[in-house]
Amino acid sequence: MSATPVNRQGALIDVLLRLLATPSPTGMTEQAVQLVERELSALGVPFVRTRKGALTWELAGNGLGHVTFSGHIDTLGAMVKAVKPGGRLLLHMLGGYDWATIEGEDVLVHTQEGRAISGTVVNVRQSVHVHGEALRQLRREQAVMEVRLDEETSSASETLKLGVQPGDFVSFDARPRLTPAGYLKSRHIDNKAAVAIFLAVTRELLQCPPERTVAFHVTTYEEVGHGAATGIPPHTDELIAVDMAAVGEGQTSSEHHVTLCVADSTGPYDHALGNRLRGAARRAGLELKIDIYPNYGSDGSAAWRAGGDYPVALIGPGVDSSHAYERTHVDALAATTDLMLAYVRPE
């Protein structure tokens, strides 16, 4: 017997909120990966790490082929590029976002000694009372954005004495919260939502095994373009990337639905596999949104570029304000879970 929708939703949200609260900028994902490993251990599910740091687990089916679902746990973030003369920090961007979307964001600077020093992203003319119209006209770009540390420092030497140095990782405060109306607001829903969904699907498949063998591959470098370039199980017959579906003007994706992305900046995904997913959605009674993202790439496209010899499709829950302070609804998380289950347990 599968978990009831209420129980499934509660468990999914619980894991997702904990994942969102765990820093994992691209290149520094260990704590988040360990959280997933603890969840799998509690379920009695064996897992393996690739040498690249990705996490894979597999549930055996009845010999009807092998499908792999890939999603990433790494997020947007930054690194310390330089300690400025006044003690503040110049940032190096990790992932693709607009500098304006992190202005005013609380951050943690992760030092080599294991300290996590809090701070805030500000610009060099932050106060309107001081700079007036010059602040409003300021173009937000790397040169004018800096981290103001919550430590007593007004010089580069004082900041260096705190243990901060170039190359330290900087994580953004996700600020996850679930509203009474069922909206989840947070940074980094892209793509920790998929990882939480993978665990929810795993729980249900343990109670009712799939027809085909199912693998889950959690990558750690998607935000910089090469997450699934290695590590996909070699016996994969089909690869389905699960990532956020971008909601906005000109898009069909919705915060309340699951989306099939048929093409993105790298070109079209596999037509036949996409049609099989459409059929699974019809069987499950799901309204499947169909969309194209011209400014988007995924683990699926990374796997293809690396020579992956299998069809690839891309699905995911609708997420508003992608790569900023994002929002989705529990409806979209549930619909994505239902689509995955329908696909691996065909009637």
C-alpha cells in the first residue's frame, strides 16, 4: 500500500525544508548530500557516491528496462574573489543569476577553519540618504557588490585575521517557509525540490515495487553546466532530468502543475520519450504543462553533450522567480511525484 497523499506531502515538505536550510553552493555540497544519505539509510536503501561526489541509488524492477531520474542538489552561490581594502568582500559568482537578485541577501562565509561568518550583500552606494539619485542609477554588477561582514573589521588585514580569504565559499540564506495556502517560498527550490521528490518516490516504490528498474542520480555541479556529464548508471535505457520549470511571461508552466520541457537552449529533447511521459500523465489524470525554455540547460543536456547514448526528457514542478527568491506550490510537487510514479508503474 502506498503512502496517503497527506503523509507523502508532509514527509516531502519536511525533507525539502531541511534541505533548503542546508547550504550547498556548487562545489560545497557535502552537508546536503549527507542529509540525503541519512534519509536513505533510514529507509534501508543502499547508495553509492561517484568520485565526482554525486549520489546514486537504485530500486530493482521486473526486467522491463532501466530508467534513471537525475536531479541536482547544488545551488547558486559565490566565492570570495578578494578582500577589499575596507575589509569587505568582492564576490565571484557561482551559477547564473543577476547581481540585483542577491542585493540585501544574508550570507554565510565558510572559512577554511570551519567558521561560518554571517554577512549581507550590499552595494557600494547602499544608503539612499547618503547617495540619493546616484544609488538609483547604479548598475548592479560584480564591481559594485560586496559582502558586509557581521564582524568588527574596517580593513583587509582585520578581515584576513578572521580567517576569511579568497576562495572561501559563500552561501545565500534560503529563507524557506511554507505558507498556509500551500506556497513554498525559498531560494534554491531549484533544484532541491527534485531531490525531495526523489526520496518521496523512493518511499512509495519500496512499498509497491516498480515494473522497471529505477535509479536516482543526484548531481553536484549542475549550476555550472557539467553535473550529469559523468556518473549516469551505464545500463540506463532512458534518462529523465527533473528540475524546476520556469514560470513567467510567455511560458505555459504553472506553480500548481508539473511541466514537460520539450526544448531548451541546447535544443529539443527526445520526442518519443516525451510522448511516453504525456501518456503517463493522461493515465494518472494529471494536467501536464508543455513548455520551452530558451535560457535554460539541464543535467539531461549535460549528459548528452558528454556522449550519453539514451533518450532524454526533462520534467519538473513550476517555480516562479527562478534563480531569485523562488516560489512553488505543494500541488506542483505532488504532481511531479505522481507523474514519476505513473511512469515507472505503468498500468
